[in-house]
Amino acid sequence: MSCKLEVIAFNLESCSVIQQCGANRIELCDNPADGGTTPSYGFLKKARELVTIDLYAMIRPRGGDFLFSDDEFAAMKADVLRCKEVGCDGVVIGMLNTDGTVDKKRNAELVELAYPLGVTFHRAFDRTRDAFEALETVIEIGCERILTSGLTPNVTAGADMLTQLVKAADGRLIIMPGSGVRSNNITSLAMQTGAIEFHTSARTALHSKMNYINQQMKEELNTVIADADEIRKTLTELAAIKNA
């Protein structure tokens, strides 16, 4: 079994850390507090210059739900084209209808627009009304993988559903567990679910290097950054699974 690890990068320093640690792919996002939104053009361009591993960019114009207006959809299409322009390897998308089904028409339009880039369907999947109905729609749309926690807040709670989804997908696309994947649970998760790709934030707080801090503001100006030690530990666990 050959497993792959994808790690989120919310800034350029994280991109470098993730590549240096030996991860397979970066999911590039902005705004961690919103669960990830589309990175800026400058962020995309510089990240592509910094790393040679696979780089997938989030296509999500805002936080909140996954029901988008026509104007927001137009912005998403423009962002997909920018990702192609800077040389990304793929994009990460996800749009739903009001009834909790996958927006087949507009997601398919983004997949077609992104070609030949790869496309991951993100955790909008975890907000669908029926996981197996949504799975078939995403397969039909042409996505190569689904990032999911099994329709629960984290992969531990969703492990049984993840197992079922891997079986139901039957190799037609990749089910990639994410949300709560860590070095201390990835082995058991892989063994139970049969998943071969995993997604982790592996994040930690980087404290501000400012010499002067205005204490009256009563705020901590910390940055979310990829944790090199945690990434290496997770990759070590994956290598052990491969060699078992």
C-alpha cells in the first residue's frame, strides 16, 4: 500500500515547510478561521515559485455555507483560470444546492474549466443529505477525489462512514479522510478505512516577531503555520504502513 499525505498551507512559510518535510501535496488556502478560502493571485504565484510538489488551490470566495450566488460563481471561474495561469496542479471545489445535494451543473462547469488540472471536491461533501448519492454525483462530475470526514466533525467520529465510502467508491475516485488526521491516529484510520490518501492541517501557532506590541489592543498576533515535527511524524507512520 502506497499512501500519500496532503497538508494545508495558509502562508508561504508553510509551503516551504511542507515540501521540506516530504509531503506529497499542498492545499493552498487563505483564512483559516473560515475553514479556508481562495488564496490571492500573489500568494498563488509565489507559492508555485517556491515549491515543486503538487499544489492544489482552494476555490471558495468566502466562508459560511456552500450555496453560492451567480456573482460568486463568476469569481470562482475567474480564480480557476488564474490557477491554470500560475501553473497549479489542481483546484479544490464544492458547491451545493439548497436541498443538500451536490450542484452538479456548476461543479461540472468548474471541472471542465479546470482541465487538465486535477480537481478535489472538498468538505462541502460533509454537508450533503446523502453521502452515497453525493458520491455518485461527484464521480459523474469528474472529480478525482473527495476530501471528507465522513459527514461528521472529525475523522474519528466518521471512520465507519469513511470505510463505507472507500468501499462504495471502488477505485473510481479517491476518498481522502481529513479533519482531525494526526500522527497518532493515521495508522488506525488507514487500516480501518482502506484509504490511501490523507489530509492534515498539522498546524501550530507561530508567535509574532514584533519587538513592539500595543498591549491596549489586547490581541495576540499569531500566525497559523505548518508544524514540521507533526508532518514528519505523520509521514513516518505512513511509511510504516507502506512497508508493513
